[in-house]
Amino acid sequence: MKSRTTTGTGMISALAGVVALTGLATAGTAQAATGCAVTYTTNDWPGGFTAAVTIQNLGNAINGWTLGFTFPDSSQKVDTGWSATFSQSGQNVTATNVDYNAAIATGTSVSIGFNGTWSGSNSQPAAFTLNGVTCTGTTTNPSPTPSPTPSPSPTRSPSPSPSPSPTRSPSPSPSPSPTSGKPTVAADGTGTYRTVQAAIDAVASGNSSRKVITIKPGTYREIVTIPANKPYITLQGLGSSPGDVVIVNSHYAGGNGGTFNSATAFVSGHDSALTNLTISNDYVEDGTTVNQQAVALNLNADRAVLSNVRLLGDQDTFLINDSARTYVKSSYIEGTVDFIFGGGTAVLNDCDIYEKRSSGAPITAARTDAAKTYGFLVYRSRITGATGNTTQLGRPWGPSAQVLYRESSLSSTIKTSQPWTDMSGNSWKNARFFEYKNTGAGATVNSNRPQMSDSQAATYTPQKYLAGSDGWNPIG
């Protein structure tokens, strides 16, 4: 996933399907703006993107706005938008206010967004106009527009440029909470829907283009399901960090039909995406009962992307099923036992993985089919835990389990003498467990720690793991 930002005359950054606008004008009631600044942000994936734009009114207050810009590539198309009415003619795009965000006072902004598609390139628009005035980040003399008597420029010194989108690392596509505009989901009733599931239910079955569901900060205690017949859905938190939007429940295996049915979120639609939010199962493992597995995310979706996400649970936090390929970027995963598990293929890149049980336990439990070359790749990530020399890298849920920890930082929480262990009659020695060029206090080498050679490692890259038969490459 690529995140891009541009400032001044036009700012771009990636947020699959959300746009924030600051100062636009509509026909009829629109007045001319004497100055404006635009921040335009996109979150790109192969063939699609979400745009987020912020336009600040640096001139006199306006009541009604129209934003105009031109796509650089003829393949770029607006698909669906929110908080504005979008139209496109050739490469030219206009966005016009809706009733609730028509008025923009001096120095304030409006937030809008859209989902789009592209096939050639998805470079950013170079210039934006607000009610016919080019946005330069400064005040200007008003051009002749429907305003009968343009007001003079304000006497106060305007802000020279808009505030940039968040740049904190390692989030690949943080989305600032919009200053105005209507999110898709808001528990307080200010969105189109009050629950995440209601927004998913409103998406037509068999949709063929990206649908972005924006979620206002808050806690959503519900079970969320993206069914297999609803692909291309993005759930995007609108907070300043993934902890601002929390989807949570407390189901567990013993009371809800087994491990697979205990999840807070079930994601099956192919090409699903989760960004800037938390999926949590807050059932508490207390050691007094059996069947305490409590999954946070049950993933069946192929070509799923998780970015800047937190997955929180105890035993069995994150299930990646056989049909799934997933790319997890700059995210946080915590649990106690086997908390990254399943028969699917996953690349965890630039992630923080935390073993929270003081007595330690295996992190992974892969069940990779023998016919599949690739299972789990933990790549350039950080492994930490509550206590030292207690945590194991994994155990084989299936006899042909495949797991590689590559170029990652292993803290002293790792049980250095024996970081792999057996499971259900499956010997770790027969599984395909490897390490490659790891660092840190937990990254020692001994006979119980198979190391991958340089020549082998050349074919065990993130791109190789995810390519499959269709050449999928979400990494860029």
C-alpha cells in the first residue's frame, strides 16, 4: 500500500476512500473565496484508492462551495463519494457541498471523501480551485464569480499553508478525524449508520468496486461480518490512532460453538481492507475453564490488507484460514497462546507482536498444507513479551507448518534454547520452521533453531509469499 501526501496548492495522502475538504462553493448561493489551501490524501492499492482532501478557507466566509481539480491520468475515476456531490467529465472532477457542510467560516475547513479506480497511474492532481479561485495557501484578489460584491480580504494574517496530514511512523495510512462532514458509522448518531454491521449490510451483494466504510472514533460492541459475497470493502477508522476506533466483543469457544465461531470480526469478502482501527476480543482467560479460545479476527478473505491495525486477545487472537492471503503492515498483535494461527498465508511487515502471558507460550500455530510453499512470514518486525526467556516462536498445528521469522528483532522474551515446540503429535522438527538474520537478545543460534541460507531466503520474500497464481503484490 502506498501513502502519498501533497501540500500547499494541493496535498495528497492515501486513505482508501475518504476525503476532507476545506472551503468549496456551490452554484447559486456560492460566494468567491479570496484564498484557500488544499490537503489531498490517497491510500492506494492495485486498481483502486481512497482519497481524503482538506480544503481550508483563507478568505471571507462562504455559504456554498464547489471544489474543482483535474486527474493527471485518463484512467483515474471517481467511484463513490461522501460528504459532497461528485461529478466527473473526462479528467475534470467537481465536488459540491451537501446541506450540512455548505457554510465554511474564515479559517475553517470541511471534510469529504471518495473511492476511486485507476489503471495507468494514480498521480495526484496538481491544482485545485475553490469557487473558481486557485488554491495557493494564501489570500488572493477574488476572481469574477457569481458573488455580486466580493468582500475585501481579511485583515488578519492568514495561515501560510494547511496543516499536513499525520506523518507519524509506522502507520502506512493514518486518517485524521475530519473536522466536519458525515462519517459512515457513528455510535452517537452523527453518521449514516450507528453500527459497523449496518453499514456493511447496506453494501450491495456482488459489488465490483471499492466501498469504504468510515468509522467515527468510539467503541462498537458488536459482532462484525463481511460476507464472501461482499468483496472490496474497507473499514477505516477516522481517529488519530487505531486505538480511537475499537470493535470489540467477548465471545469464546466454550459458549459460542467452538474456536472458529468465537470471533469479534469475520472477514470473508476478497480484497477486504482494515485500516486505523482495533479489533478486540475482551473475553478474559482466567485458567479455570476449558475451551477458552477467543478469536478477535477470523480471516477468510483472499488478498486482504490490514494497515495500522491493533488485534487484541488472549488465546487464538488472529485466525488466518486456508483460503486467505493477507498483508499486515505496521500493526500490533497481542495474545497468550497460538495467537497467530491457521492454514493461510500471511506476511506481517513492520509489526509489533507481544506475548502478554507471564509464563509465555507459542506465538504462532501454523497449519500450512504440504502442497503450499508459503505459510507465515514475520518480516522486519519486533517481538516482545511480559517476561524473559519464556516465549516460543511457534508450534505446528499441522505437520507441514511453515513459518519464517526474517530480519526481525527478537527481544529477551524468546526462549533461546528451544524457541519451537511440538503440538498435537506434530513434531516441530518435521515442520518448515526457519529464522533468517534476526537480531536482539532472543536471536541466538543453536541446533534447535534452523537458519535459512541466503540462497533459500531469496525465494522467501514478502512478494513471493503473497504472489499466488494471480501475481498479487500489495507491497508496491
